[in-house]
Amino acid sequence: MPEPVVLTEMDARGVATVTLNRPEVNNAYNGEMIQALLDGGAQLAADDSVRIIVLRGNGRHFQAGADLNWIKEVSAQSDEDNLAVSQRTTDAVRFLDICPKPTIALVHGGCFGGGTGIIAACDIVIASMDAIFSIAEVRWGLHAGPILPQLSAAMGVRNLRRFAITGERFDARQARELGLVHEVCEEGELNETAEPIIDAILKNGPNGIADTKRIIFESAGLAIDDERATELARDHAHKRLTDEAAEGLASFREKREASWYPGEG
């Protein structure tokens, strides 16, 4: 039997580690991973013994965004099925945003597309020096609608406008300058760097933390209600069914530039 696509373990202190576990595809997400994050996240949020949730990736990379082969399969499905996929994607990031437990992302290797949305929705992000980031959906004729609100809050609108439009890659130091990452450490030192932060959180009252997160969220106007979430999901699903997206995904599979690229001037 294959391993679960999301692994969860908890230590005696109540620190739950959630590990993205599709290393053979660099932890690219598919429907199974999204559902596992939704189901597992709901269980952890409701468990009073859980004090902190730590997210990390198994293998060489933290998270490589969407599994584009899966996206191709989804694009061939009905409008209703496409909307359901985008709704679950939107809800998974919304959950991380509003989760009452403190969340910490430990990032190594590639963190692309949806991976940047995951970390933007976490309270604290630590990246090792080998981490590389990009918001690359536009390369495939898609957009990152479900995660743009979280990225805007983390990076600021001005920075997001650049990197969500260009799809450029940026390193851990630049991610810290942009506000997407809080702390940068040497390769292999994520656990050691996270430990003092985890210990500091454990000294604080769980309900006080939950209330603090809620008030920050509300006062900053970051809440995404169900109506807005559905709008984001519908726009995301529609874009996936366009001719532009079909060409973008084909260019990825065929390892070529998309037809809209005119070449260097």
C-alpha cells in the first residue's frame, strides 16, 4: 500500500508536523493532497492537545505547486467538477489563514505556485538558503487567484504585482526582504532554527494565541467570506478551461516556449 500523500505526527508537547509526501513529483499537489490537507487540518484544529502545526515537505523540495499532469486531467472534466477542484483549493488555503493554531512553514528547495500560497497563509515561515520561490502560474496561461489574497497580505501589493506577473524566481534572502519569509537559515538547520520559536509559542496561552490571530485577521480586513471564496474559485476554474491554458500546459509537456512568446528582441 502506498504511503499517504500527507503525513501527520505529533510530539509530546503538542507540536503536530504535517509533511507533504509526494516526493516523486516534488510534492506537487493534486486532488488527493488537497483533500488530505483539508481533512487533516480540520482534525488538528479541533484537537485541544495540538498546540502548534508545522508544515514541511518530504524529499528535495518543499512544494512544487500544482501537478500539471493532474491539471490537464481536471481540465477535461465538466465545468462543475472543475469548479469543485478550485473550491477545494481555495478552501485549503483559507483554512490555513484562519486556523486557530499557530502555523509554521519550514521551507527547503523549491516552493512554487501553490506552495507560495501555503506559506503565505502560515503565521511564521523559515526558509533555508537553498530555497527558491516563484508564483509561476502565468507561465502556463493560468493565474494564482485562490492564493493571491494571502500573497498580497504577506508580500504587499507592489511586490506581488511584479512577481505574480513575471513568474520570476527569487531566493530565500529576497523572500525575506519581500516579507514572504521571516527567517533564513543555513541548509539543514531548519529544525534548529525553528525550535526557539516553537518554545516561545508553547510558553503562551493557547486561547490567547487563537484570540490574537482572530483579532489581527479581522482588524486587518483579511477575512475572505464564502461568497468571495466562490468568486475566486469560479474564476480559477474558468481560466483552466481556456485555450490559453491549454497551450500553456501543452508547452510544459512538450518542453517548449508557449506560442505567445515572440522570442528575444
